Amino acid sequence: GGDSFVAKLAQANSDQLEVKSDLPYAELWMGDHVSGPAMLKTDGRGLDEVIRADPTATIGSSDGQLPFLLKVLSIRKALSVQVHPNKIEAEKLHRQFPDIYKDPNHKPELAIALTDFEALCGFRPYEEIERMLHETAELGQLVGTDVLTKFQAKDASAVPDAYGRLMHSTPDAITQCIEGIAERMRTASSESSELRDLFLRLYADFGCDVGVLSIYFLNYLRLKPGQAIFLEANVPHAYLDGDCVECMACSDNVVRAGLT
């Protein structure tokens, strides 16, 4: 509702917007992307329409599209674990599934925290993931002894194999794993309080969604206002809480991997 930074920013720039207390206001886009072009205050035309009419005069380019997209995000419940395809992958996905992947662009992005901000970003160090799998018996059992053996052998394929095994596990196996961890965390304090609190928070919001287990694989970051993270293509990440400004290539292509 009105407490959202996005809602306040949008209302400050539009006399027409009526903020409703029972609706979430999570994203404000500023760009000409087909999924949500900005509107001119003067006449209500879409920015994409204005640029196409005279691209050289408006943006100094003849290709007719802004090369970037700017977003402001207000997050109070974790966004999905996701990756963005690189340029070659994006072009292929756009050709094959244009209704889902609306553009042929890659999506490197820079996120700058406006408030205290939490995110999962990129894989943890190899040894840290190995330790997590050994300390969390339920998760180690889920990925399997063959993958654990790869970690012991320092096999470079161990991390992608473990995460791949997680993503391809059956819903019943995921539920059994998450419920087992949750029960143990409610009755013991073997894990660090930070990890335990994060797990229980995501479990409360998403139940036995596979994305809850991503906290054991991805770096957990806490940013102060003004601090930033940069995400290249194919880096798994999830924004968990806080407000930020994002600047990215002009794309909305995303492949989701949990917390949906």
C-alpha cells in the first residue's frame, strides 16, 4: 500500500494514481520495454511510441529502442530465485517462446540499495557448500552420496551437479527434506542464527518450495544504502527484502528456480 517506496515515488510523479492500501506496489519501470513502457506526462503516449516516431531525435540512435531499463523495487516478500539468459540464449528463447520471452536481449543488471537490502547472489565458495551439505543431513541425503563423493574428490562439477540434483528432485523429496530441516531448526540451534532465521522466514512464506533450499548454495548478502551488486547473465539470485534501484539491459527475460 502507501508504505511502499515505489507507491510514494509513483504518486509523487502522477496526479492520476490512486494508491490503494490493500494492493502491493513493488516495481516502477522507466524505459520503453514492450512489457511496460513509461508514459509521457504531457500527452499520455508511451515512451516506446515516441521513440519509434523519431529515434534519432529522441535518443540519438536509429535502432528505435533505449539500450537500458531502469527499475525501482520495493520488496517485502522474497522475489523468485532466478537467472537471466545471455545474449545468445535470449535470442533463441525469444524465437522459440515469444509469448514468454518478450525480447531477444540479455539482462546484466546493477542493483543499488536505497534501504537496508537483503539478497541471495551467486554460488557460495566450494568449501562452504560442501560444509553445508555435510552439516545439513537432510540436504546431503537429497543430493546423494555420489555428489558428496565428488565434493570429497574436489571435482569441479560437484556444485552444478548438486544444484542440478536439487532442482530436479521430486516434490515429495523436496517436502521431506524441508520439513526435516524445519523440524530440527525449531527444536535445536545447531545452525547459525542468521541461516536459521532466513530459512524459517522463507519457509513461513513459501512452505516446501525448492527455492527455500537455495540459501545453502547461494551467498546471502546484506547491503547498506548506497552499496550495490552487479549480476552478469546466468548468475542465480533472489532479492529478499528492501528497496533498490536497478539498471539493466532493456530486457525482462527471466528463468525462475523457486520461491514462486
